[in-house]
Amino acid sequence: MPKFEITAPDGKKYRVFAPEGATEEDAIGYVQQNLHTQTESGVQPDVVPNPVAQTTTRQHPGATLLDNLKNSFIGGAVRGARDIADGGAQLLTRGLEAVAPAGSDFEKFMQAERQKVEGINQAAEQDYRQNWRNGEDRGLDVGRIGGNIAASIPLAMPFMAAQGAPMLGRVLSSAGAGTVGAAMQPVNDTGEDNNPFWEQKAEQAAIGAATGAVSPFVSDALAKGFSKIAAKVRGFNPKQGAEDLAVNFSQRGIDFNRLSKETQESLLKDVEASLKSGGNLDMDALARKADFDALNIKPTLGQLTREPGQFQFEQNTRGIAGSGDELASRFNTQNKQLIENLNTQRSGAGLDRYGAGNQIIDHLKAIDAARKSGVDNLYGAAREAAGIHAPLNPGNFAQSVNNALDNAMLGDALPGGVRKAINQIATGELPFTIQKAEQIRQAINGQMSQIPGRENVALKIVNDALQNEIDRVGDTLGQQAGDAFKAARSAAAQRFSALDNSAPLKSVVEGAVSPDDFVSKFLIRGKAADVMALRSDLQNNPQLFAETKGQIIDWLKEKALNGSTDEFGKFSQSAYNKALKQIGEAKLKILFQPEEMQHLQRIGRVSAAIQSQPVGAVVNNSGTSQAIANLMGRMSGLPYLKELAINPLMNFRVQGQVNSALNPSAQAFNRPAALPPELIRGFNLPLSVAGYPILKPLLEPQVQGH
């Protein structure tokens, strides 16, 4: 198929595909005829190099169904798909011809094959234009473009694996896909020396790479647009929204249903506004807002979003005189409100640590004293029922003690005085009565708390044997005496069990803890079991239990403020949260109600959002940048320079950002999170290979001959 490039008088160039045997004069005449016809019909000549797409199917008299199908969108799509196959065959034969040794038989063979392929391609192109399109100029052939894109997609698939990568990776992968898709297009004009094949192929690849590189931005815009449309179609269901917030907030330690009604309604409005904008809801930012609202603390934009650049701006601007005054005031107010929120949780009489420890110790001593008094009274009644001088069985006692000690291999562990008393009882030298047995038991009980290890175990064996002999006497003296001894023994066992199960109580009874150390030892550093036992011991004294909780608050506050007063203290989120973690959630649950515990944890989260710097934020904590900015302001010594130039310029530049920071809108919860990969690929894949097929007829103006 001959091709001619004709230059019109106005400088425009037209490429003509002519029938076999046509000459250049024929092509010139054809162009002139078309231009003359278009001018007479009122159509501007410049529509020739930039034809408009014809998307309707043209039917001609006598045309068959197959003819009409060929001349339709479907026919164009079939031809477009073949373009990729034709271009691939041409590229393969051209490439093999180029690498073949010069003058070799292989080069001659590939040259013949290439000519054959290009002849087939040209014949097919002529057949398409004359017989499929009936010689009509379709301009932007939508069907053919669609076929080009569809056939190129499989070639682009390997490049789409990087679509989940950052934007640079997506741009590079899409550029690669566009390059491959464009390079697979055939080059029909191959015989002109001024436009050789490989130069045209390089142009195709460059255009495909450029348009492919742009496609990720276009696909994102389209995907976001569809997301907005879908969000508007779905609408917003407040009930479902509340349920979703409850689930998401619970995962972040927030009970949505315990928030105030006003806070719940405010959050739901923010959710609705965010969803209608088509963005992805930032649930973390929304949860932070719920925390701030619950503490009645106004946040800044950076504190809600934790976006590094915004957080950095707010922190670094606060120290600049004038521009940062409002931010500095907001941060100062937040510090006071954190302290006030902690103060609201302080219960009790407000005692210091020594006073609280002293009152708790006195209370625990009184509890054990009452129990011991009850035990003593029961044993006194039992002795009176049996008679304190009632004889016991010395032989049975000595035998049971010695057998038990031998079985435990503790015969050598008894203190000498106790061994001597046992021997005297066995020989009858020492009268063995209830009174004497009680005296020995009291002496042993007084020693056991001070004697560790094997001796302690040996003394317990003797103590148990004495108790058994006393119980047996009660049984032999009748029902009344036996029941009295059993009651006394049961009360004593309950008392010792209570001591064993409560480390705070036992330490107090044994004198092992002072008022100064009690709070620290058993509340701050103690085990959860110790706190549970203490709560049980204090259940009948609600005022003292409230003071116990207050001591925890005082300790948290002391750590948060580093010992400073409310007026001058700076709340430290790191110190507070470290102290809260040191106490532990298990002990907090024992001491505090769920609402109280959530409040303490909420203070930790809000203080962290206010003070903790997000990764990537470069905050000038030393204040040097702010000092330099202030110094520049003071150095503007020229008359009126500061008032007329510097201040207005700085304020205009910064004030808008400051206002946005101080008044976060619902957009704070609308994070442009990554779109679903399948949605991105749904647009990006065809767009990455669509650029060259769309631009080709616009970049190559031509008049088609037939």
C-alpha cells in the first residue's frame, strides 16, 4: 500500500494511504479534492488532521449482517486486537533481522520474512479501511482503540504487581506497562528514509511510557470519584454507625455506650460527614476525639490526626511571638485540664502517705485483734468446761511427737528447751495438764514467727500434737466440752488462714511494715492478690477504702508532675503512663470502678496524643528556631518596617494554619488511606496501556485514500 506525505499551502501535512499503482500526483489531487469539499460544506479544514470519532454503525444498502458487523464497534475492536499481534510479529522479525550477521543467509531469510509480515499487515490495513469501514474516515476509531487496549492488558499484567507500592513504584510500573503496550503497535509507514522503523518505534515507546506514568494519578482520581458516588448511594445509617463505632472503640479501650449523649451525637455527625466526602474513615483519629471530648479538652488538628507535618508545625510555631500565642495558650490550658481531670478522681480524706498507712495499719490490727480475742474466749470457755487441771495422756503425746519428728527427719531440729519439756512430760517429771499444754503452745507460737526453716516445721509438729491431746480430752469429757474445743480450734484455724491469705494483714500483725512503707509496699509494688485481700479487709470501712484509692491517684499525679504542685507542674505523659503501667491493670480493676478506670486510662491516651511526637515529626524542643524568629522580629529596627512588612507577612502566612490547627473539622477523620488494590488496578491496568492508542490518530493526521 503506497503512502504519501503531502504538505498543504498552509503548512499542514497530510499522510495519504493510497491504492496500489497510485502516484504522488494522485495523492495531491485527492488531498486537494477533500480540502475543497470540506471548505464548500462549511467544515473547517483543520478537522482533517484531527478527525472526530464516529461511534455509530453506518449501514449501506445491500450490506449483509456480516458487513454491518465489520463496520460496527465490534469490527473495530477485532481489528484493534489484531494490531497488537501484527505489531508483535513485525517487532520480532525486525529485531531478528537487526541482530543477524550482515550479509548472512539468516539476515536474508529474516529480511524476506519481515517483508512478508509487513506486506500482510499493510494488506490487512487496506482491507480494513476499504472493506470493513467502506472507505469512510472514522477519525478516532473507538472500537479499534478498545481492541488495542484489551489486547495489551495481558502484556501489562506483570507490571501491575507493584500497584500496592508507594506512588513512585506505581508510576514506574505503569510507565513500563505503557511502554510495552505502545511498542507492540505496528508501524505501517516503514519505507521512508526520513522516518525509519526504529525511530518510530522509539517514539511509540516514549509516548506509551509518558502516558502510562500519568495513569496512576488518573486512576486514583477515578477510584475516589466512584467511592464518593458509592458513599452517596449507600447513605448513612446512624444506628449502624453507632454499632460500628462501639465495636471499633472497644478495640481501642473505649466504651462508646458510656460516653455522653452529646459526645456520641457529635462523633456520629463526624462519621457521616467523612463518609459522604468519599474518603476512608480514620477510626484512630475519631477515637482520639472521643477521648478529648470525654475529658472536656479541646484538641488541635495535629493531636487528632498525628500527621507528622501538622504536629511539627503546631509544636514549632507555639514559641513564635504573635503567631504562636494561641497555640501556646491552648497547650497551657490542656496541661491544666489534664491535672484537673486527675484531681477529680481523688477520693478519701486527702491524707498523706504516712497518715494513710497508719490508719490502714490500725484498722488491720483491730481486725486481727478481734479475731484473736474471739479465739481466746472460745478456748477459755473450753478449758472451763474441761477444767484447766484436767490431765492429758503424756505417753500418747510423747509417742506421737517422736514418730512425727522421725518421719520428717526433724528430730534434731527441735530447740533444746522444747526437747527437754517433751522428755519431762514423757517421764512424768512435768505434770501434763490442759494448763501446761496451753502454756507450752503459747511459748511455741511466740517463737515460730521468728524461727525459719526446719526448726519452724519441727515446732509446728509439736504444736499440732499438743492441740490434738487437748481435743481428745474434750472428747472424753462429754459433748459440751468436746464441742467447745472444736469451736475454739475452728476459730483459730480461720484466723491463721486469714493471716496466710493476706500478706498486708500478716505483715501488720507481725510488725513487719511501717506506716511510711505500707502504701508503696502493698498498693504500688504489691501483687494483685495483696490488693484483693486488702480490699476485703477494708470492705467494712468505705472511707478508708476510698483513701486507699486516693493514694493511688496521688502517686500517679506525683509521677506525672515530678513532685511539683498543680500550679507549676508540667504534666508528663511518659511518666504518667509508665506509672499507670507499673500499677497494672489487674490492681486497677480491683480498686476502681470501670468508669473510673477508663477515666485514668483516657488521661494517659489524651496526654500521649498531646505530647508524644509522631514518627517523622521534627520538633524543635530546644526552642532555637522560635528564638531566631523572635530575634529577627526584634532586629527589624527600621521605622515602621516591622509594623508594615514583617508582622503582616508572617501573620498572613501562619494564621490560616494556626486557625485550622485550633479548630479541627470533620476532615480530620477523613484520611486518604490507600484505596483497595483491586479498585486501583481496575482503573490503572487499562489506563496504563490506553494512552498511545488514544493519541495515535491525533499525533498522526492523515487523509485516507481508497
